[in-house]
Amino acid sequence: MLCLATEPEEPGPQKEKRKSKNRGPNPKEELTFKPVINQKVPNFKHLQKRFQEQLEQKKEQGKLTVCKPFHLHSSSSQPLSEDDEKKDQEDLFQNLRRLWSLHWRAQSCPDFEPSLGAQVMPTKTSDKRQEANRLLLMEWERREQQEKHRAELRRLKAQHMQREVAKCLATYRNKGYSSASVQRRREELRRQEKQRMEEYMIQLQEIQDRVESRPYLFERVMQTNARQAVERRFSKVLAALGIDEEMLWKHAARQSSGRYGIQDMYQSTESLEEIQNLI
């Protein structure tokens, strides 16, 4: 069944469209649009300069202010009379009285709202602005409180220092002390200061002696290298003679402690002589 099946035939118009697409455009048909190509590159700098000149010409120039001499007649202005001053004061008093009455009514009756203008509904933006202003004011108040607290601490510290200084001065200015006792006290302080200075100089001299007696860094490196070279050569000689280095160190420890016999001493002296001959 599948082998005998075929593709359905396409309708007529679609076939014609597909055939026309496959054929391509008719060479006899002529295009209506013919573009004109400019063969020269325009001078943009010259065009920009000309455009700037045209703008300068078309720009409206304002009138310049010219300074001219003038006469100030201050004597012509007459001062206010007493009646005018009283009238102004009465108007000011009336305004203050009206504002105070409105404020008192608003405080006594919260539902009272004076009809000073049209009611404005609060928005999210105004609420956020008020909240930001409130937070800013709270931050300012907190900083002022901190500054006042720090100033109070500085003042208390200064007062405490002044009391301590006054107490020290009072001990030296006490009437019970005579001039002789004060002189003895000064001499004692001078003697103690001199003794401390001598001890300090002795310590400095000891430090200098230790520094001078200590070898330089390159000398210590040379000594370390020489000791390591001798140890390596000594180990090679012992290995060549078949002597155990650990046993030799044990004999040396016994010799230092005095716990060895005559035979051990003889063997150790023979081994040392052989080592010297090899070296």
C-alpha cells in the first residue's frame, strides 16, 4: 500500500506561482527606479564651516547693556507717618490673631480644617519624601546628641586632669615642708636620675660589646660551611675505614664520662691515629 501511494496534486494557481518563481524575472521588463550615484566625495569640513557661518548670521544678537551715569534722589522718598505705622502694626496683629485662632481650633477639634485652599490627596511620592525628611532629621538629632556627649566627656576629662594637676601642685606647695626638706628631695631626685643614667650607659656598653664580639654574617656562614665540609669528610673517612660513626660517638661519650676501660681507650686512640693519618 505504501509503495503504491503518491503525493497529492497541487492546485493550479499555486503551480503557476511556483513555475513563475523558478523561471525568474523577465528580462524584457524594465525597472522604473534608476539610482543616481554621486562620483565625488563631498568636503565635509567646508560644509560644516559654511553651516556655522549661516548660523552666526541668522542668530539674533541681544542688546548690550551700556552703563550710563544716573542720579539717585533718595530725599524724594518720604518716610512713613505715624498713622501708617500704626495701621501696619494693627494689620500685623490682626493676621497673627487670625492664625492663632485657626491653630487653636485645629488643636481643640481635630476634625476642623480651615478652608485655606483646595484639599490635596497625599501620594506615594509625598509620603516617601516626608519619610526621608523625617529620617534625615532623626539622623541630625542623633549626630547632635553624639557630639554633645563627646563634648561632655572631654569636659569631664579636662576637669579630672585639672584636679589631678592641682593635687600634685598642692603636695609640693604644702606648708609643712621646709626649704631644707625640699632641697633634700631635689638632691635625692637628682641622685636617682644620675644613677639611672649610669645604669643605662652600662647597658648600652654591654650591648655594644656583644654586637662587636659577635662575628659578621658572612663569617658565620663561612664557619658553618667549613664545619659541614669537615663533618662530611670525617664521615667519608669513617666509612672508608669501616668504622661505625655512632659507635665512635658512644666511645667519645664514655670517655667524657670516665666509664671506659684501658682496652677501649687503646682502640679509640688507634682509630684516631688512623683517621689523622688518612686526613
